[in-house]
Amino acid sequence: MTLIAAFYINNHPVLIGDVLISCPDPSERINIPTNETIKESAPEGLWFGIRTLRQKVNVLSSNLMIAWCGDMCAAHTILKEIKDRNDKKEFTQKSLKAFFESDEAIEWMGNIEVGFIGYIIDDDGIKQFNYSFNKTEINQKTIPPYGNTLIAGSGSNHLIHLLEEIVQPRQPSIPKKNSEFDEAVINSLTICGALLATDFKNILSGYGGTFEIATLNEQGMFEKVNDITYFQWFVSNCESSNPKLDLVGKAYKLIYIKDMLVVYTLSMVQTPRPLIRDSVPLNYYEFPIDESQYYKITPCYKYFTPKEIKSVGAEDGIEITSRFNCNYLFPIEYNLSGEIDFVPGKNTICKSQRFADKNSSYIVECPNGSPSTLIIRNEDLAYLKNSYNSF
């Protein structure tokens, strides 16, 4: 019960994956970032349990990134061994294939189902690979313009539909304004933002919770995309001269600390108010934060002691501006009953941005280490409000 995928954005390698680990017992549940009441109140139709959260995407070194599906213990055994060997002598595509097909690896796995997809860098360049133990299903499909695409897990059909019908990568501008890395990240955020927007349904299919992204960085090494915030907005009167923008539910903030993924969820008052300091109005709006939660999600190849887990993350606060922000905009209108309907013929828009300095928008203030306020510049809110008028 998983979703992992390897594909290309403008010939740039990308690996994504969810974090949900399911189990056969529907009474065994933990809360997860996208559904913080699932332990006490499971959604109708949930026929499996949620045992834990674990990183499916693993960057084992600057030359090797692997995502896994299937049995978690089997994945740990294989990934730990690959990392230990790669630390001593880097794998090539040929030697990695030989390891997966070795009698030793086959004996370790026995009848356990587990699959791996990923990318490796060797003297021949960047190569995509996949390997399946005991016929674990891995879909391989050419999806223009994503190239050769590897997808595995219970969310495969949803992602295939998303890539084929809904989300198409934007073409780089001429002359280029963004690096290949930026373009890969911005487009990947669009895909993961779309997945987060439907995560309530995803959970019923056994995947979700949140999504990770790994790609080739600007130095030519594999790395996780770090420091991301996802926002979801309703835009009403979207074609008028004065559209209205409302936050939907929660914001999700992802950051890696010592290989551990820390996911913060921020529940905010939807109506912003002008930011005033010392009785002087500033060029910002603030959204008071009602509640914040955090989740610590470990990689599969490495064991963390409870003490190590406790020492990482939320205790340090999150007084940072996200490096990347993904804004998902839903065009809505209110019917005669006052209920929300989506505007016919209007698509959801994703606005992904990269911020490089502390003067940028999306600042979370944390007095005493506790998130209290989200601050966004007026011009950034206007940029989002007028998204449907810019076409």
C-alpha cells in the first residue's frame, strides 16, 4: 500500500513517494499529517490499519537514490546493505543489478514481496533502474512528456491519470529564468500538491500522509527537496476585479533534520488581517495559527533510538521562511444554499515558487518556539488572487 514513482521533468530525474505504512488490522491506527483525527475517527470505508509512517524515498548517497514498496522490514535489510556497501565502494548500474540478482539477496528475501525503483550515477551518466522481488508489481510506462516512468503501489492508477490527463510540466522559458533543478522542483511540487489535495481519498486506497521529492541538485548530486510549504486556497469571484482568497484547512511544512523528515501542520484562521507593528501598518497580512502539530518520519535504511527521535525537530521551533512554496488554488462559487461548488470549466491552478531570502513571504513567527502567525506579503496575496485573471 504505497505510491512511489520515478520519472523525468525536462530530462531531469525525479523520485517521489508517500509515507504511509498500512497493516491488515483496521483497528490499529495512528494520526497522520493529512488526517489528524484518523486514530480516533477513521474515515468511512477504511478497511486497513495504519501502523506507522516511514520515508519511502531514500537518498543513500550523492550518486544513488532509491524508493521502495512492499514489506518494510525487507526494504530495511536491502537498503541498509546497499548503503553500507556503497559507502565503501560506489555501486555502478552493473554492480547494483548484480547485487539485486545475487543469491545472497534472493535468500534474504525468501518469499517476501518488495520492490525498488530509483536512479544511479556512474561513469556512464544517470541511469534509471527497478528491481522486484517475488513479482512485486512495478508499472513501466512512457508518459509524454515525463519519459520512461516507473510507478508502484496502490496509488499507481491515480498517478498515471494525473500525469497523463491533469498535470503537464511547463516548458522552460526562453531565455531560461530558472535552473533545471528549479524547474524539476516546481513541477514536482505541482504533482505532489495535487496528490495532497486528494489525500482524503488517497488514504482509502492505502497511500498518502504526505509526499517526498528527491532529484538531482545544481551540483550534480542527488538530494531530497528540503524546506517546503503547501497551501490550499479557495478563490471565489475568481474572474472579477476583486476575487476573494481563503485558506483551506491546513498548511503542510516539510523539513529534513539529520535525515529525519519533520512534517508540521498549521491550522489557521481563514480571514487574514493587516499586519501592524508599533501602530504602523506594514505591507503584509497575517493569518493567526489556531493549532500546530508535528510528525517525525524516519528513513527506512536507518534506525533511530527514541532518544534520537525526541531530540529532533519541533522543540527547536520553525522560525523560517520556506525555500519552496506550493499554492493550490481551487475556483469556487456559492450556491443558493450557501454551500461551495467548484466553478464549471475552471481548472485548479498550482503556483509554485522558490524563495531565497528571509525578506520573502510565508514567514512563520514562533515566539517561545510555538507557531503563532503566518505572515504573507500583500503583493503575494494579490499574485494568487489574480491567477484566474492572468490568462
